[in-house]
Amino acid sequence: FLEVNRTFEQHTGLAGAPGRTALELVPDLEPHWVEMYGKVALTGEPLRFEQGSDVMGRWFDVYAFRVGEPPSLTFGILFTDITTRRRAEEKLHRTQARLDSALQAGLAGTFYWDIPRNLVITDENMLRYFSLSDRALNEGVPLEDFLPAIHDDDRARVADALTAAARDRKLYQLEYRVLHPDGSIRWLSARGGVESGKGGEVLGLAGFTLDVTERKEAEDRLRHSEERYRAIVESQTEMICRFRLDGTILFVNGAYARARNTTAERLGGLNFWSFIAEEDRAHVGTMLERLRPENQEIRIENRFETEAGPRWTLWANRGLAFDSNGRATEVQSSGIDITDRRRAEEALEESEASLRNANRMKDEFLATLSHELRTPLNAVLGWAHMLRNGNMTPETTDRALASIERNAKVQTQLVDDLLDMSRIVSGKLQIRVERVDLAAVVTAAAETVLPAARSKGLVLQVLVEGMSPIWVKGDADRLQQIVWNLLSNALKFTPRGGRVDVHVRQTSTGPEIVVRDTGEGIPAEFLPFVFDRFRQADATTTRHHAGLGIGLAIVRYLTEAHGGSVTAESEGRGRGATFAVRLPPVDGRQESTGT
């Protein structure tokens, strides 16, 4: 190549041709190109031809001519890309071939309607369908001779279509039934176009008919099959959805539509993924990716977004179509609501976890109870054995008796707490309701634990804010038990040198008792469980503080039995704790309400 223009490069796709040979550019170039160009160069005779190149996938109109005189072998070529025209000609040729085949098989017929003379000329195939005389082959017969053979339900429609096509100069196209001479009903598909004269007048309508009976019967069978399938699908209680993996919904049944509180028609074309709970979409996508021609069905449980909210659904997914890589492109899913089953399973799991926790707490409580009962008993038995043996000084004897008395009181308190908890659980704990001065109750409880506070080196202060008395309706003994338990708890967990403050006041919502200490505090993770019975932040038998873990549970129950509430706050370990008891307001002028 010496020189090429840009159009050459565009038509052939060959860039950088100058200075290179044709075979360098197109190694697989067909030999006939070289032979024809060589003939032009050697003989000097120009050559014009149409030729296709399979390598380039194009057709060209080529004019080749020699440039200069011999011995010059230089020649020029004019290319015209005729690929579009050649493809159209090939398509036309195939169409004509099919039409010829149909005509030869007797499945198609041709006709011409001479509109001014109202005569129709046909071929022999048309005669077989309409029982016309041989005159229809040459001279023509009136249009009215055709109409009796057309089905009664279609006759008027055919006549109207022919009239409209001639009047409006538009395409004549419709399908209709004819009564075949053999007694059967055949379906014909007719097409035709209007022919006009030089002056624009209508000359006639030329057309053809195809026997499409088999196609119509197949369509009827398919329609009936689809109707039966749809009836079966619509009667299903399972939700059915057919969709592409890009999310486009192709079909849903009534059950699926009802779950979305809409119609099947409105769901068509929407995005399937929008109905899958967002947190489940990645899992569902991963599972659907596993569909393969050799593994066409897979089951998935996920949350389905319904009008009533997300519902757990079990889907049986079946791949209907696959791409060349074996990945599913179209899927049909059948789903059943398993929300009740999932909730039952979750409830069972929670129940099992609760049972395991209860068993663990029972074991911890029994271990704690054994330890708490054994500790004072060991002291009582030890001192009693020493007293029995005698040989004790008066001072040692007094010390033994004091220890026995102290540990007997501890044992008594443990038993009392257990009995109270038993009465609470069984609903047999009684509250004697009367008008009570809350300030006096708190003061009495504080005086009871004051010796213990002093022996531990703690400061215990009671502050009654506002006017006294502060009246409440309740059981004085049980109210004192609430305060005593809170104070005992504070003293237990406050190290030597600390302080415990008790505030009693009348607020806008009712009387309030606040016990605040500077003790060990409550871990944040344990704070929600601090009032649960048998729960302790340190439940081991080697813990530093005694107790069964029921004191605060009794506080909560007794407070709620009085119509009040109790809360606990702590900023964490080593930051102390604050307990607040709030009771309902009472008119101070009311008399005692009795028991």
C-alpha cells in the first residue's frame, strides 16, 4: 500500500496500511483478492466487481485500475461499502424462498382486488379455501363471492377491514376463520397493500394469505395450559414469585400479592430485592449464586417484607434459566410463612437459656446458702465446745457468749430473709396498711445499725428535709425492713473510714428515701440485675462479703407492695452507690386505714 484515505480505514478497519502489504495487515486474506488485483496490474484492464470478505465481515463494490504505463505495476482501488444493501438482499431472498416454499406447500395464497371493477383474482391455493370457480384465476370474481366462506363471527370484520384499507390507503392486516370445503375450520392470516395510479386514484389491493391454523391451535393449547397453570398457582396458599437475578419481578401469584397488600399486576416489573429484609439480602444473594444446572433447587430462610411487617419465610428456589457460565438468570421461588415456627424456636431457645440460667443461679444460691449457714454455726459450735470443756476465764466466757449471741442473730436474720422470700414467691407476705411517719421509721432503722457502723469506723448520718412528720400509708415494720436492708447493704460494701448518708424528704411526686454510700460501687454490667433475687456481683464462695443476695430483692418487692418504686445508680467500681425509694403521696390529715 502506497496511500489510503480515511474512509478506507473506516470501511475496512485496517489502520497504518501505507508501507505494508495486504497479507501483513490481514494474514488470512482470501486468495481471490490478490488474484484479481494482480490481473489488473499485469494486463492494465480495469475491473469492477462485488465481493465479500469473511475475514473483515464486510461486502464491497470494488473498481480496480492500473496507474501509469508498463512496466509499472501500480494500481488504484475504489471501495464502496455495500454490506447493508447485501444483507437486505439476502434477507429478501430468504423471505422470498420461504414464501415460495409456503406457496408450493399450499399453505399460502395470493390475491388481487381490482377495486374499480370489484373483481378479485386469486391463485389456485386460494381456490381450495374459498370454493371459487376457475374464473377467479384469470378474469376474477366479485368480492361478495368470497364472503360466504368466511366464518359468521368474522365476516363483517373482514369486509370492514378491506373497505377501510381501500378508503384510507393503509395496510390491510388481520386474522380470520374460513369454512374449508372439507368441513373443517381453518385460520388464515391476511396481509395486503393498496396500489395507486399516477393520479393518486386507488387501483387495487394486492395481498396474500397464510394458513396459520396449527399456530392458532398451538396458541389455544398454550393459553388453556397457562390458564390451568394460573388457576393452580392462584389457588396455592404458598407465595410464588418468578424473577430475574437483577431483581426484576416477572410473575407473582395472588398469595404473594396479598402479602404485599396489592395486586399481582402492580408488582410486575418491580425490584424483588426491595422485599427482602436489608440484613438478609447478602445471605440470600450468596445462596442464589449456588444455583447451577446440576443443582437447580435450594432452600433459603429469610425475612420477607410484608404489609404487616417482616415475616420469616421458607423459600424453595428453582433455577429456570442459566447463562453460558452456568449461573442462574431466572428463578422461581415458592414460599411459606414460618414466622410462628421461628418465634416458637426462639421462645424455646430463650426458655432453655432461662432454664440453664435458673439452674446456674440455683447452684450458686445453694452453695452460698451452705456457706452462709455454716459460717455462724461454726462459730457457735466452736465456742459451745470450749464452754463445755470449762477452764475459761470470765473475760473469755463473756467473749464466747457474745460471739454465740451475735452469730445466732446472723443465723436468725438469714432464716427470716429466706422466710420472707418464700412468702413473697408464694404470694403470702402480708402488708398491714396504716398511716406511718416515714421520718420516724428511717430514724429507727438507722439507730438499729448505728452500732455496726461505729464498729466499722463509718459515718452514718440521717437528714430529714422539710417539715416532719412525713406521712405515708404502709406497714411500719416492712418500711423499716426496707430501710434496714438498704443500710445493711451500704455498711457491708463501704470500707472503713467511709460514710453513709440517708435523706428523707417530701417531693412533688411523693415521699422519697435516698441512701447514698462511698463504698465499692456497682459494676455497670451488673446494675440491671441488682434487684434480682439470689444475684450477686461476686457469687463465689470466696467472696469478701457475706449474704444470700436476697436483701435488695426484698427491698424491691416491699417497695412495690406499697405502690412505690426503687432505683439504683452507680458510676462504677469504687465510686459508691445510691438507692432511692419513692412512695405514693398521702394526705397527712387522713386517719389510719387499718389492716
